[in-house]
Amino acid sequence: MNGTRSFPEWFRDFAATHRGKATIGLLAAFTLIVALRLFIGASTPAAHVVRKPVIETLVMNGRVLARYRPEIGASVGGVVREVLVEEGDRVKAGQEIARLDDTELRALVVEARSRVRQAEARLRLVASANERANAEGLQRARAILAEAENEWKRQQTLFAEGVTSQSAVDAARRAVDVARSDVASAEALAVTTREGGDEVRLANASLDEARAALESATARLDKATLRAPADGVVLSRLVAPGAAIQAGEPLFVMAFEQETLLLAQPDEKALPQVRVGQKAKASADAYPRERFDAEVAYVSPSVDLQRGTFDVRLSVPEPPAYLKTDMTLSVEIIVGEKKDALVIPVEAVRDIATEPWVVIIHTHKARKQPIVIGLRGEKYVEIEKGLKEGDIVALAPGLALVGKHFRADIAKEE
């Protein structure tokens, strides 16, 4: 426009100067464009409400937990004969790492085995001799009983014929009773010999004692060879060949190759969101571009009162080689995921932590629209209530847009 003239005056002068149908048509189109711009207003960045996958994550700092580092020592004392590993060596469970001088221990094993053989021989001898003697005694007792019974019958016959007296018959009967008692005793003795009489039980006890001594001597001999209790790495070697050591004295320090665990301590507000089994991604601060998989293995049921946090431990199925104890990490736990959700860009939502709302543009006019959000992803927010697919929301901030006319400039990435 020129000077203080109004648009109609300017247009009339322009039309009077430029005659012709083509010129008038162009001027009419120009007038329409200007009028539309005055009515609709300026453009504002906007986005459609669309459906797409959304993942909500919980990001926190963490660190690599220290692996178990026990001190390894021998359970018997002696002189170290050989040291079979050096610092930095990787060892397998059960692998020999040191040997003590076992000359005396081997002699004790030989002696214990000899005592076992002696006890076994004595048991066989006692059992065999007693069984034979008792069998012979039982046989003699039965023979005496048979003779006593025959004599008793003969005395009864003679008494009936009046040849002998009643006292002779009674004496023969008493002899039978004594013989029967002797047989019963012999039978009982024979049974105790077969099933373990006193002498047999004593011989068995001696054999058990000898076997226990052999087992103890063998165990002590085995302990003279020190073995790795688990797979791991030798961190320190504290002994050299020829050194005299006491039982329990530390000889090595090892780091066991157990499962790699991460420790994260999110704010207690996240306690309802974190569960065992959730997938996660982690990266070391020293290697920010290298991300590796993790999984929530433990969630503490208690909260640290001073810091207002709770412990979360994550297992790493395939830990990268560069991970070191106490290394600082960034941990991102996936706490929610939907493959088909109604979403809008995060920057379109106002007051997201309290009472979220958006500026919706309908027929080029902006108005405030309260919403209910679900999952909150890095770029997108799930809409549970307040919007429908195809709606247009402004990306520019503030209530300044509400009530005004705008032309929605739809973002390319949706």
C-alpha cells in the first residue's frame, strides 16, 4: 500500500492505470490471496494425530557391579612344591593351580590302607572261626540230647518191667532237660555268630575305624593339590615354590567369571513401572555409541530413605569386552510398548506432567484441548482420550495461539 491510502483506494487507482481483462484478473486473484491471508492468519508448525508404534523408556545412570574376588588358600599346611599359574592367567573350575609337598601325606594313605586290609582279615578270621566252633558245639549238644532221650525211654521201659526205680527214671528225665537247654544255647550262639556276635561286631567296628582313617588321609592328600573353585582370572599370586604355609593362608586372589550385572538406582516414583524381565539398552560413558542388551533381573522391594531411590540389577547376556568393574553407564529400560498407538509429537503437549493439553487447529482456528496421555516415548506421546486420528495439533508453544486463525504447516516427519 502507498502512503495512507486504503486497500480499495489503492486497487481503484491501480485498475485505472492498468486497463485490460488480464490485468483485472490478476488483480482480483491478488486481492483474494491478501484477503485470505488477513482472515486465516500466519502459518504455524503442526502435526497430524496418527497411528504408529510407541515405546516408553526409563533412562537412568548406572554402573557395572564388581565381580566376586575371593582369596584362595590351601586347607592344609605344608611346603609349596609347585605354582602352576601366573597373574593374568585364565583358569577353569577344578584346574590345578598349586601343589604342596605330599610325601608325608602319601605315606599316611599307604599306612591307612594297610590297616584296612588288616581289619578286613581279622573280621574274616573271627567270623569264620566262631561260626565253625559254634556249629561244632551245636552238633555235640544235639548228639548229647539224642543220647539223653534214648536213656530216658530205656529207664521208663525198665521201670514198667519193675527192673529199675523211679529215681532212675527221674534222673534220666533231668538229663534230657539239661541236654535240651544246652542245644538251645548252642543254637542261639550259632545265630549270633552268623548275624554279628560280639566279636564280629568288634571286628566290624575296627574295620569301620580303619576305613575312616583311610578316607581322612586320602582327603588330606587331595587337599595338597590346590584347584580353582570356579572359572576365572588370577589377579594376584601371593606365594612362591618352597614357601612354608599355614592352613587357610591366602595364596591367590581370583576374579570369578560369573554373570555380568549392572546396578541402576532410579527415583522411587518409577517403582510401579519397573519389573523383572523387562528389556533394556545400556551404554558406557566411555563408549557412548556402543549400546548393548540387558534385562532387569532384580528389583529391590525397599527404598533408600536418604536418596529416595531403589536398586535395580540388570543382567547382561553378552557383555562387551570393554566393560570394567564400576564403569559408569547410561541405562534405558523399556517400561511400555505398543505397536499401534494413537500418537502426537512430544513437543505438541503442554503441561505434560500435570494436566496435559494441546492446541488443536480446526477450520484454521486454534483452540485448547485437554488430553489423557498413555505411553511417553522419546519423540511421540500416546493419546488415550481427547483426540482422534487425523486431528491437527500445533507444535508451537503457548496459549497465544488459542482463539486465532492459523494455517497449519504440517511437519514432514509423522
